[in-house]
Amino acid sequence: MNDETMNSDIRQFKTSSILKFFLASLFGLFAFFVRFDFNGQNSILVDHIVSFVRPYVSPNYLLMMFLFGIFCVIDTFFIKKNWNKNFISRTIAIVTTIGSIMAALIYFQIGPAFFLDPEIGPNASILNGIASLTVLVAGIFLTFLVDFGLIEAVGVVLRPLMRPLFKTPGRASVIALSAFLGNFSMGHISTNILYKDGKFNKKEAAIIALGFCTPSVGIMLLFTNLLGMMEYWNLIFVTSILVTLLITFIMIRLYPLNKKTLDYYEGATPSYEPEVKVKVFKTALSEGVSVAEKAGPVLKRLVTTFLMTLRVVTNMMMSGIFVLVVGLLLLKYTPIFTYVGYVFWPFFKIVGFASTDIAIIMQSASMSFLDIYLSVLIGVGQDLSIGAKFFLCLYPMTVSVFVSGFWPVVLSTDLPVKPLDLVITWFLRMILTILIVGLLATLIF
């Protein structure tokens, strides 16, 4: 809604819309941030549901991945039908198709011994099954935070900070929030649309794509659960937001973002954003209620969000199986991740991690280039300090640039981001994350 013409008086809206805004927002906040005891476990609602459902689903993870593979192939070639648009889209289609074939071979136990090794193929499929369950459940409840006006309301409040701190229009705050709560793919798609509409120039679009589009809260929740850190969930969540913002604040002043031009997308007419200088909170409330009023029935939104999340998850899981199999083979039969990890060893040492922790987390840091899930799993079951586990929970969110998921999505858009930009961004964000999160971890724990 245009800020210049919008009436900030919420009395213009139906009472049902006002209630929908407040009740949906409060329930979403409760689902993700309020801990309570259930079935002998103290955690948040989303985690309780995942824990309740997991025993019924876990025996069928291989079947789940096989079915996801079928859905992914059908969706790619017969529903979306955009797999042949360009080189990147063809590459993504090839990788997800190979992952789908792998999921089928694993389920039917067909293939060479090294592939069917329980530590390789089946392990990759099971790990993706675990991840998909958490992300799907979290995706359903994210509807209450994302679709009924809360992020738009918060976005209006944050607008005055976006230009001076992050050199982006205020509308970028809405994308940043939706991407953080939902998924980087949501952020990239939204940014691409606005970039092509002339609402962002090349520099702004690149900053949003590389600085604010992170993996979902569901993924971070999964990592926190796997590492046994749920008692620190609220601290992990808040810290991840603050550190991501701090690193983005630094990164926009470094290469490659500081060299992006102020040109607009070819053929687009620049659309400049008016400022909200008065009645900010009333305007924010009005914006939020307006979105809630247009959102439609809650049940319909839940179904729509679930189907959208399912589409994203199946594509990520199939590319994830391919990358996990490759990564697990490299991890088992080569020392490559250890050698690359030594690049980060001095930085871990500077912030005060113990040598026993560094031996594990430096490998994790190097593996994150391929896949964040694989990189965190190396710490599961290890005798790590609380500080090291805290770092493993956080850094996938603050680094975020990984080959198996982030790369295909952003490169399949028209956003002004190149593969070299992604490599440099991953490396710099990793070093900054080690220094900032590592220091916080050693100080807090």
C-alpha cells in the first residue's frame, strides 16, 4: 500500500481483520518463542509437534524421500516447465533429477556398495528426511508470522533505519523479515520481482540478495534441536538476527557489494519510495491490518503455504541428497575438508576456542561451502563445548551462502549476482562470523 495515500486509522478496517492481525501474530510468536512443558520436554510448540510426529514418520524416511523425488521430477518438468530457461535452470534440473534418482536407488537398495554404505546413501536420505519434517512443520506455523501482516507492520517501523544503515529502501525490511522467517528462496524471488519492477537498483538488489536472504527459522530450529541446544533457543534466535544485521552492515562496505552500480534493471522505470515521517506506529498497524484483511481465510492460507513449502522442500531435499552423498564420500575417503578448514584455524584460535573444538568446527566451516546441513551434522554426537555448539547453531544463518541451496535459487533469477560474488561473500561472511559469533560464544559460555 502506498505510504503517501494510506489512511493510518485502523477504524477503516473490519473488526474481524483487526482480530485476525493480532491473534495470528500472537499465535505465531507463541508457536516459535514461548517455551512450555509437554510430554516431559520443555520447548516451543513447533518443536513439541515435531517431537510428537517424528516417531511415526522416522521409520519411513527413505520412502518419504523417494516420494519427494517423484514429486520433484513431476513439478520440475510437467508443472513449472521452466527447467530449460537458461544454463542455471538446466543445471538445477539435472542436480535435482540426479538426487531424485539417488533417492529411488536408496529406497530400493540398488547400486554399488560404496553408495549403499549405511554411512553414505541411506544416511543422506535419512538426514534429509529429518530436515524436511522440521521445515515442513515450521513452514505451516510460519504462516501466522508471515501472511497476516506482522512483518509488514514491523517493516514500516524499521524503514527509517534501512537507508542509513544498509543503503536500501525501507521496503527491503519486509523482504528481509520474510526471508529470515521463511526462506532465502522467498527473499530472492521477491527481490527479483521488485528489481525488475524498478523498485531496487542493482546495488540494492545485490545487498538484499546476499545480505538478508538466509535459511529459514525452521532450519535453525532443526540445528538447535540436533545439537541439544533447545534450552538456548531464544538466545540463539535473537543473536542470529543481530549478528546477521551486523555482518551485512560490514559487508555492504566491502567487495563485491561496494562495487555494484546504482543502475536499474534494463527497461525498468525507477520507482522511488516515499518516507513515513509521521504516525509511524499507526501507519505500521494500519499496514499490518490491511495485509490481514487481504489474506483471506486462515485455513486457505495454511494450505497454500504448506504446498509452497512442500515445493521448496522437495527441490532442496533432492539437490541435498546429491550434495550430501558427494560430501559424505569426500568426508569419508579424503581429507579435503580438514585441509580447507585450516584456512579458518587462526581465526578460531584468536577468539579462544579450545583446540579440541577447533578440530571439528574448522571442518564444519569448510563443509558449509557445499551444504549447511552437512556442515552442522559433523558436530552432532561430538564431545563439543556449549560455546562450539552455539557457534554451529548460528553460523549457517549468518553465512547462508551454500552451493546446494542458495546458489541455484539466486543464480536462476535476474539479480545482479555472479558465482564469484557468491564465493567471495561466503568466505568473508565466514571469517566475520567466526570473529563475532566465536567471540560471543567464548564470552557467554
